[in-house]
Amino acid sequence: MGKIKSPLPVKLIIAIFTPQPDLFPKIERELEKKWGKIDFKCPLFDFNYTDYYQEEMGFDLKKKFICFESLISPENLDSIKLSTNELEKKYSVADKRLVNIDPGYISNSNLVLASTKDYYHRIYLGNGIYAEVTLFFQKDSFQPLLWTYPDYKTSESIDIFNRIRGIYRKQLANL
């Protein structure tokens, strides 16, 4: 029988995209109020990997990934997703979002994202929220899976996630 132990804390990451780049600083301030100081943010990039959001949010979407100095317990992912959904509602007009905010976390072995949508590769967490392993870490880098979103498996995104994992590993070493 395996010995039960608590999981290591993980690095909260949040993907934000919007057609209104001036919203990024406002959203970041709101997120810092909830989860503390941001310790990494990547430059904005074009989010043009799908037309799924065009009807709701329009064209010319910009995206970035951020993460936070404070580590979290992985069991809190569902409540974090509920909180980011509320923030999306706050920045909606006529039931259309102006911003999409997707939380997840990086651990030593993977990048996990939260979702409100069930699918064959997702595990129910509770409160209407599911989790999926989006990338796994092997051979010194994150690797995509069959269902990994296109913007998460670009070499640029993989480099970002590897950098964030490096920050995370240094934090773990100092615990």
C-alpha cells in the first residue's frame, strides 16, 4: 500500500486574452488582489489559433500568460476558476465577455488547466469545474498531448512554461 502524503504546492498560472489590450493592467491588478504579486508575465502575442471566440469577443485578440509569487495548493484550482469566471462577468457587456481568464498550474511534472467543460480527458474537481493535464514534463521540456490547445504547444509557449517551471523549482528549493 502506498503512503498517503500531501502534494507539493504548485505555481498558479493564468492565461488572459482580450480584444482590448488596455484591459490587461486592470485585470492584472484585480488578480494580484486575490493571489498576490505577479512574478512573471510574458509579452502580448496574437491569439489567432481559433475562431471560437470571434462572435463573442471579436477579432484581433491579444493574449499573455502570468504567474504569481505565492504558490498554491492544487486542490484550490476549482475555487480559483470560479473566481476568474466572476471576474470575466464583471468585465462583460450585454452578456459578452471582454476578457477570457483561464487559470491553471505548473507542477514538476505537468501543466494543468481548469475548465467548465467536460470531455473524455478531463477529471471533475467539484463545483462544476474540471481539470486537464495540458502539457507533461519529460526530457527537459514540456510536451503536448493529443488535446493540447494549439497556442499552448507552440515553441514560444513551451519556452515560457519551461521558464515558469524554472522559477517554480527555485521556489520549491527555498521552502
